Amino acid sequence: MKQYILKGNQGNECLFTFNQDGVLCEFKAAADINAAALIWLLERLPKYNNTLAVIAKQNKMELVEVPLDLSFENFWNSYNHKIGNKDRSRKLWEKLSDADKVRSLVVIPRYDTYLKAKNGIEKLYPETFLNQRRFENDFKY
């Protein structure tokens, strides 16, 4: 997963998140972006991260890659089920490769949606989610 901030000529900023295949999966415009700038951007919304670089270059905009936060605290807060043994969860997190950490963070929203669709299934403790490598599951509902 990669994130970029595109800084427009009038000081507007937008955040783009691309998945591991380089496909756009999230877009956030700054709250103060004017309507004309937002419409311009939406008409040119990049589907792939390499397209974003082309847009930035053609329009003399600044493109900055945002480093991913692969810290345990980011996982703990993103998973948002703060029960179980936090220290064991931290040790399991630290043993994961960076690719597995990214995969874990990316799947959390899909896992949460899956749980909402499947009433009655409780969210796993964070240490169970990591230890059983549930982030590798395909949460379809």
C-alpha cells in the first residue's frame, strides 16, 4: 500500500491511497478545496499510482509519498478491539514482515465490514488475528 499527497497550485492538498497492485483504493480531498479544483481533479482521478505522477508532472504540482506507519500502535488503534494481551500482540506484530504488516492493516476495514454483515460473529482478539494469520483470509460476505 502506498499513499501520496498531491499539492495543487493554489495550495490544495489531496491524499491518494493505492493498494499493493498500484490501484487507487482511497481518495481524500482537503476540506478547504474549492469546487472548481475538486471537479478538475475528479475528472482526472487516477486509477493507478503511475498515472498520478504523470498528472503531477504535467500540471507542475508537487507529489509527496507518505511513509506508511507500520508501528504496532497504528495496528492496535486501527484494529480497535483493545482486549486480550497487548504485549503478546506486540510481539506477534514485530515478528511479521513489512508486507504482512501492510496486508494486516489493509484487511482490517474489510474484516470489520464482514463482521457487520455476519451478525453474531465476534471480533477476534488482536493476538488471535495475528497468530492465526487471519489477515490472509478473504472476507467475503
